[in-house]
Amino acid sequence: MSVYRTKYRLRNAEVDLNRRLRLSTMLRMMQEASIAHTEELGAGREKTLDRGLLWVVTLQDAWIARMPEYDEEVTLESWPGDTLHLFFPRYYRLLDSDGSELVKASALWALMDSETRKMVFPEEKNVAVPFERTGLEPPLPRAPRHIDTSAEAFFTVPFSYTDMNGHMNNTRYFDLMEDTLPSFLHDKRLTRIGIEYRAEAKLGDLLTLRWGNAGNDWYLSGETDRQLFKMRMTYE
């Protein structure tokens, strides 16, 4: 069975002031696992990056039973689903030291041409990732449902938020979310997240952020002359 596994012991730089795993760090761990496993499966940089193809995330969902805490040892599992035209599904599980499921997540990855910044069909570039079925797959991610917004702010993409793909890294949207939404949410338990990356946010872009809530569900979107992303979170 082709399931990628790696262990982490959470360090102080990986947790927040409540000693819980940072959301952006969790997504970074999943991102790194995706890349490492894809390389193991024969779709490494010689078939992608070295040919001007970039791996990008288009949609992500996660269901959170409990966020692990400082000095806790966790295991991250990840495996690919069956390719869907443009998209490479990928699944994740974060387990505690007893093997209990803390987080389950799914994502849709795609290949983007570094010059045209357009998605490409993988078969045209001879890129293939063999899939696995474990029976533990959560639902594939879907675009977050809109909630009417009541607040607005502005954000300029800094150098520290960008990555080698030339845009704001997908994990940084969760830092932006936590810095933007009301601070009382930091003490709430986050149980569900969903995000759609609709277009790139590049260095120096000025984003208009809009957010609002309906009960325990919160919504945040960002746009320039078009919508760049939208995300929805559920707190308990």
C-alpha cells in the first residue's frame, strides 16, 4: 500500500500561544508530505519543476477532532487519489501517539505552467501519479459556501509570504485568516476548514479582505480586481 508516513514532535515554533499546532504549520506539513510522496512515486522535479511545471493547490478541506499540542508526537499519513482530468486528489490523516485520528483532510492539486500561469493537462506532459484506495478517504474538497460579509480590511502581500512558485504560499492564507478574524476566535475550538484558491496573490498585491459569520461559521475572502480566494471555518 502506497501511503506516505512521517512523524513529528511539535516544537515551540510550530504551536500558537495556546500551545496548539498552528493551522498554517499543519498545512505546511501536509504540503511537504505531498511533495515528498509525489517524488517517491516518480513525479519529482525532473518531470515537473525542471520542465517549467509547478505544483499548486486549488481546493482544501479539513475536519479537526483535536489539534495536537506542544511536545506531542504525531504521525502524518498521506496518499494520492485517482487523477481527475486536471486535478490530483490527495488525502491526509494526522494521528496521535495511540493512532487515534486527530485530523482528516483532502486537497486537489494541479500542475501550472510557470510561464503562462495556466493549468495544464498532466497526460499532455507525461506526468502520472499512481493512486491508492485505503477506505479512509474523506470527501473531496468543495468550494466553500458564501456567507454575507460585514467587515472589510486591506492586506499587502509581503515578501515573507511568497514562495518559489512566485506567489503567496497556500499555507499563509491561514496565518492571514487568524490575523484578520476577531481575536476571541483564538480561544474557540476549530472543527472544520475549507478554502478555494481561485487566482494567485503575488508579491506587493493589495488585497481587499471581507469577512462575516453565520453562527459558528465564519467566512473570509480576498480580492484585487477579481476574487483570489475564499475560505470558511467552523468553530465550536
